[in-house]
Amino acid sequence: MSMEGLVLPASEGLFVSNFTHSLDPKKRLTIPSDWREQVGDPSALYVLPDMHESCLLAFPAREMAFRLEKMRRHSIADRKARGFARVLASQSELVAWDSQGRIRIKDDLLNFAGLADKVVLVGAFDSFELWSPEFLEAAGGMDRDKLQDAARYVGF
């Protein structure tokens, strides 16, 4: 099989693997240095509650801008789109890290995801998720059949 002419996507912005870190006494979370490099410029993350699970989603500014552009296509008279924007924006936060690569997420979001001590950071390619170990275990992994169904669904 020849790979000639194959264009591989840049790895910039791809969050893979997982890490377990602890919140420090001031409730700051260290973002892995590899992932901080992937975030790029500006070096900030949008943190928002997941819509299906008790975890948080973290998006780099460029990815959030891409998603917000889709929302901008809706009229301001579109009640459903405005409601979604209002609720999501009011529950989200823009965070930047300090010189040690730590972020401080507001307490409401930490409580939503049950984050009190240990945090599992899970790569999701264009973003990453923040889970309590207990909630991640309760959500369960994907068995082989579910993974195959999901792969077909997204055309992987």
C-alpha cells in the first residue's frame, strides 16, 4: 500500500491519551505540558458542562470559535438557538493557565462534575474531558459492539 500523495492531518490541537492529576489545595488543576502546547495561542480553554455525562469539556479557543461560527448562522429570532446559547454561555468559563500550567475552574463546574480531588483528563481529539474517577467508572467504557456502532455512526 503506497502512502504517496497521502496528506496526514497536523497533530496540532489533537488531544490523545489520558492523565490523572489532583486538584491542589486551591482547587487548581495542572494541564499536561503536551496538551498546553496543543492548545496554541491564545493559551486559554473554554470549559463547559457536558450535555450527556457528569463531566466537563475543555475546548481550545480556535475549536470553540469553529463551533460558535455554526451558532452564528442562526437568526437572533431563533428562540431555540438563543436559548441554547444563553444556557451554555452562562454555565461555561474561559480559563487561562498560570506559569506552572494550572487552571482554576469555578466551583459550580467542579461540583457539576464531582471534581473534588482526583481528575482524569481524557483526550477526545479536538478537545478533552475532565472526569472524576468515580463518574468515569460509572459511565462505563465502550464495549467492542458499542465501539463498532459508534465508529460506523461517525464514518470512521
